[in-house]
Amino acid sequence: MNEHKDVEHTSFLSKIFNKKNEPSSKEELEEVIVEATENEIIDEETGEMLQGIFDITRLRVSDVMIPVNEIVTININATVLEAAKVVQTTSHSRYPVIGEDKDHIVGILLAKDLIPSLCAQKEMSNNSISNLLRTAIIVPESKRINSMLKEFQQNRFHVAIVVDEFGGVSGLVTIEDILEVIVGDIDDEYDTEISDDNIVKSKEGKSYIVKGITTLEEFDEFFSSKLEDLADVETIAGLTTHILGRFPKIGETVSIEKFSFKVLDGNDRRVHLLEVSVNENLTEQTE
């Protein structure tokens, strides 16, 4: 058994160190990592984290952001005490502060910045929060998340406001949202149903299991569809979120053209896995 493992280990290492066989593209390098995971040269968790690093080069901010209708904001006219009550209720660490509506972000309030005023004289808790605001960083939906992560690191901020092509606020992205792409994983409940491919047929054969990170280009090629024309997003997860205007909940179904997307796994920041069914009647009508 150990001798067999040594052979597999040698075979894997030769793919990396033999120049004739070295990966010539990101796709080939991903295949090497998958094989290394399957051969237990690296553990599954490490394999998933390495895959997450590839994912952040493909995804855009719009794929991982918190949509605008789910953002908890604080009005610029709020007092320190009123803002503290919002923090107590929602337990976030950072809040966009708005003017007349969510399209008018005037700054970012850090929960920790409220503490000195709350601990000082009682009168200070009735002061405006306007003097406590940090500058709001604005980024476009189309920004790649690997670029966004680098900007977070270099400039030492943790949250950015996301705007659409018309300048309207469409969401909020944090450094945690991006790190989840790397360290997050899919629940074991579905491990037996999916493979290393992004799209596989379900056990029943009547639907497909699709990873949220599947690009629309790959999806369209597989299903001979044209979903890529519907919105300026990169992935199936991004499209379902765009259509709903928020992150779908587990078990929720979204209908898009001839497809029905049921969310199998995800959280309040990312859709991991979907079950896709094709309405054959609509397929015939379209054809």
C-alpha cells in the first residue's frame, strides 16, 4: 500500500518538476491540484483552498457582494446613542452612513468608533455621528476580486461600496467576503453528488448539479443557451443574485428563461451549489 502511494507521489512530482510535462496553463495546473488531492498528496481542505485562489481570479465583486437591499445602514442624522442601538441589534462592525437614501453614501461608521463617545459624558451620546465617519471607498461591480483583495491589503481598509454602471449603489463588499471564496467549502451533504467538474448530471438524471462559480460562458456552451447576454455578470451565482436583487436562500428556486435554478448550498454572501432543471416545453418553443 505504501509502495503504491510512493509511486503516485513520484508521478505527481514529475508533473511539476519535469519541464516536458509542466502545466502550460491555469487549467492544466488546476488539474494537477485535483489529482494531488485525489491521490491524498495534499488534503482535501488544502485542495479546496488552492481552488479558491483560482476562483478569485475569475470572479467579480458583484459575485460576492452583499446586495444593496440587505445592507444595514445608518442615517447621517443619527446620534451616537441611536447608532449604538443599531449596532446592538445587528452586531456588525462597519456600517455605511447614508444621506437621503442608499444611493447617497456619505461615509463608513465603525462600531468601535462609538465607544469613546458612549463612555464619555452622557451629553456626548446625543452628538451627531458625522464627526466619526471614515471615507467610503467606491468600486465598480465589474472589479475582479483578486484586484479588490490586493487593494484591501495595500490600503488597509476592510469594506467598499459597490456601484453599478450608472453610479447607483448595488451592494457592499468586505475583505471577509473575498477570503470566504478561498477558505469556504461546500457542505459534505452534496460531496457524493458532485465531481471536480462544474456541471454534472444528478443521480436521478433529470437535472444537473451546477457549482455557483460556473461561468456563464461554460454554462451556455454546455446547455447551448445564451444566458451570458442577460446581464453583465460572470457566473451562475452572480446571475441568480442579479435577477433576484439579493442572495437567494437555500431551497429557493429562480426561473431564468428555460431553466429553473434551485439553491442547494450557500450562505448570506455566496451561492455555492445549484440544481438546474430544463423546461423542455420552453426549449421546443425557443427552437
